[in-house]
Amino acid sequence: MGDQIGEIVNGKLIFIPFREFLRLINSDLSRPNKLKLLSSLCRVNVLYMVANAGSGHLGSSFSSMEVMSLMLSEMHTKKNHDETLSVFFSSKGHDAPALYSVMIGLGILDFSFIHQLRRLNGLPGHPDIHTPGIVTNTGSLGMGVSKAKGMIIADRIKKISKNYYVLTGDGELQEGQFWESLISAKNFKMGELTVIIDHNKLQSDTFVNKVSDLGDLEAKLASFGWKVYRVDGNDIEALLEVVEEGKKVTNQPKVIIADTIKGKGVSFMEHSSLDSDVEYYKFHSGAPNPDNYGKAALELLNAAIVEFESNSLGELAYEEINRIGMSSVVIGKQEKLVQAYSEALILETEKNNNIVALDADLILDTGLIPFKDRFPDRFIECGIAEQDMVSIAGGMALKGMLPIVHSFSCFLSSRPNEQMYNNSTEKTKIIYVGSLSGLLPAGPGHSHQAVRDIASISSIPGLIVVEPSNELETKRFVEWAIYQSKSSVYIRLVSVPIELPYRVEDLQLEFGRGIFVKKGVDLLIISYGPIFLRNAYIAALEIEEKFKISVGVLNIPWLNQIDEFWVSKNINQFKNIVVIDNHYYEGGLGQRIGAIFNKLKIDKQITCICIDSIPNSGQPEEVLAYHKMDVVSIVNRISKILLNS
């Protein structure tokens, strides 16, 4: 059987069909055995979903699978028999593939969704309430317990009795809001609330105790007045027992520390099989490569087949589809801004002893591994604690250091915004670098799509916001921010590698001034960043062909500091002006240029093509098209302008 499966897995993706879940659910097996098998089947399907989507989080989905199976099956089986329903959701959110796979297996979600992870109108990368059965939006860590408390208070006012179970990660415990949320739950005697900590010992890419050691976690939690339990979180019988025991406690909140194994079920993904000196865990996020997929699928499917047969359920059926989208062909050179930033930072740090780099548990995504390897004494891992990180940077700046602070833009621009403002009032210099900026990648969903960061950052006095569009411009901005800028700087980086359709010439930055990537005289398209400048350039060529006019494309990387005189001199002559914003209109470049025109009394109509709704989750091209930010939509929008002018 194993050899036969191995042949099938080669070049294919496999999943367990719904009929096998029905066969399991309708069997006479005991509840613990059903839940064990449910977990095994769902692991196969999680692997399929992430591989099919091209991205997702395997490690924590596998570690939390038994918790998901137990809690969701309890919610599902009682909903038709018990009016006092329990409510369950995951606060960490990135274990969404596990959540979805169990909901699909239990019939809470239609089985067709198994093929729709991180697809438009499918299942978003992090949970969203527009998906049936989802209780609250999660993905920004630390909010879940507070959300549950709010629901409990509302239930009490409405005389409704429900129990709430919230799953968190152990890295998530580094967020200050988690600890804030514990205090009042004790005062409110919230016996309705149980928090389950998926204690798999790893956060993102490394071990929790290497970043912020939790110490005696049981004692810490108990000191907040919570009833604390500890259990093997991958042992169904033990989980069942402790959950039932917790139901007897009605006058205080409860927390279950579920010791789990990250990557559970796949031997080479299980963190417990790693050597203690291994620096980075490889399977936190991202789709497995074809070789790892094949090995993992073979291991998970064989285990499920054996369990089915040993429980007298007969042969386990599975289905397969051709592997698509697992690799892409790149014709030209891709611009990789995060890598270019990493190289530039190392180069400048060699020459400047005051530079220190701070990170918030995203060392791989922010390109800082080479920096840490080269300058271990000048790299500070702050963990999932953005507010703490930014204030640490503030203290270092007061001592004459030049701190460079890193995280995803969605978190860096919002969570520590008050701390950034405080730093600005001290008039020190700090460089903030936010990656994963803008609409893409869209797979993770709106919790990770930074399309309001320009507005929130621009409200901080003395903080200059810039966004480079290619590798060379990225390196120039690193140099400028370190040596020329007198103020603090926020560098907004797009993380998606992209091939540019135009040639990047050598350039020198001029403060507040744009750079023409294409000359023109009739129509001007203004944008910034690699993705939208690319679309603007291609759209300009199509508009020229369609209307036989000359279209210019202008890159303005200075998003909140624009030279007004330069604008009036270089933009004023165009009859039609279009701004394409990788951001909401409010606080974006289009609004800022419009304000300059009004101030200078320039009578020009500016059309802004921007994000006008909460960003959707999906594959890049389908999300661009949905928000009408793809080339076709841009051409159609500009065509209407020209036809009506």
C-alpha cells in the first residue's frame, strides 16, 4: 500500500473526501477514537489545503489539531440539542487551516471550501466572520480573550448562558493585551471563559524560550486568579478529561496549558525531533516544496489508513488532483526589495557603529537573518511585543544609537503608534522599516494587508514616509535615511518579488521630488512601489496604443513630504492626472497631491484609483482585479476619463 500511495503522491495533491468523514461520524466508535481519527484525516487535508493555496501555516495547524477537533465537534454536536451552546474560536488565527479543515470535515462548512483556502470568495488566510461559523476576526495577536470577555458581558446583560473557549498561541502571550485581559476576567468571576494555550514551544521561526522565556507559566497564570490546568494537548483522552473537569468550575476563569508538538504528525516537521541547537524552525509558514509535500502526505495518509483499518472501518478512500501553481516561470529579473534592503543595511552597518536592528519575531520575513549572523551584538529580538520594541528603540535613540525597527507594516504602523508618537516628541532619530506593505500579498487577509499605514504614520510629527519601487531605490533610501535625513524615517517595503517592465536607471534621490519612469505630455499616471508602478507603466502603454496619445508615468516615493514647487512645475502641464494608491484614499498620495493643488490654486482634476474597501484575501491577480487595481481595470477607468474629457 505504501509504495502505491507513494506513486500517487508523486506529482499529485491528495485529500480525504467528505464521504469518509461521514463514515467516521456515523460509526459506532467511542468519542475519543472518533476524535483521534478526525484529527488524522484533517491533518491530511490541512497539508492539501496549504499546498494547493501556495501558502499557509502548517506547524501550528498540526500542533492544535486535537484541540480543534475536540472543541469544534463539541460545538457542532450540541447545537441541535442544547440551547446553552458553547462558543470556540482561535485567537492566534494563523492556525486557520486546522480550523477550516475540521469545520469542513464536520460539515459546518461546505466541502468545496477545501479547494478554496486563500482564494477570492473562499477561505481567507486568517478567520473572518463573513465565513459561516466564524465567531470573530482574528490574526492580530492578543485580542481573543478580550473579545470573548465582551461577548460574555453582552450575554449576561441579555440573560444568555454560554461557555466560551479561546485558543491562543504561546508566542501570542508576549502581546501585552493578553495579560491585560486576564485581570478583569477574575474580577468579573467569568466562569464561562476557558482559555486554551497551544503551548508548542515555538513562535514563528524559533523557540519561545530563546526570545521571551515564559518561566513558570502555571504560577504566572494562577497569580491572576485563574484556575490553571496542564495537559498533553495532542492526547484526546487527556484533553477530554480536563475540559470536562473545567466545566465544574463556575466562579472563576480557567486556562488550560496544552503542551503540544509543532508539526505534530509529520516526523520531520515535529519540533521535538529537532536538535536543541537548531536555530530556526522551517515549517511555521509557507507551502511545502514538492519533495516535502510528498514525504509528509505519504506519512500522514499511511497513518490514517492504519488507524481506519485498526478501528474496523475498512479501507480509507482518498482523492487526488494534479499539482498546479507549485512553481512559476520567471522570464526576467525579479526585484526583491526585502533582500536588497537586507544587503544595504549590512553594508551601512559595517561603516556605522551606532546602528542597531530590532525585530518583532519576523526575522525571516524582514530579511534580518544575515544581519544577525554578521552583527549578533547589534541585533535585538523583541518578540511579539511591538510596543515594547518601539519604546526600547526610543531609549536607545536617547543614548545616541540609531535604532532601526522592523515588523510587518500592518503591525508596526498601528500597535505601537502611540510609542512612535512619544519617540517623535523627543526629537530623536529612529528608522522604522515595515515590510509586507500594501494590498499584496493578499493570501493572509485583511489583518495583514497594510493599506492604512501611510495615514496613521503621517500623523506623527517629523516622521517621513517613503516607499521604494525597486532594489536600487531601496538601497538609496537606506543610505538617505541613515546619513542625510535629520528626522525619523518610515520605509514602507513591498515584500512580493516582481519583474518590472521598464529599465531601472541609476538614480539620486531628491527630497520630495518624483522620478519619471516614462516621459509623456498628455496624460500623467502617478504611483509608487513596485506593484502599482508596474501596473501603471503597462496601463500607460495600452492607453497610448488605444488613444494615440502620450502618457507619462511618475514615481513619487515620498508619501507624506512632497516638494510643492516641483509639483507645480512638473505636473501642472498635464491635462489629465491619475494617481494609483496602494492604500485607502484617506491619507494616501492622491489625497495629498489634491491638497497641494488646492493650496496652490491649480485648477486640475485628479482621479485617484485606490483601495476603497476592506482588502480581500486571495491570489494576487484575482485580488487586484476584485479591487479594480489590475491593469485591465486601470485601463478601463482611464479610458472613461479620456472619453469624457
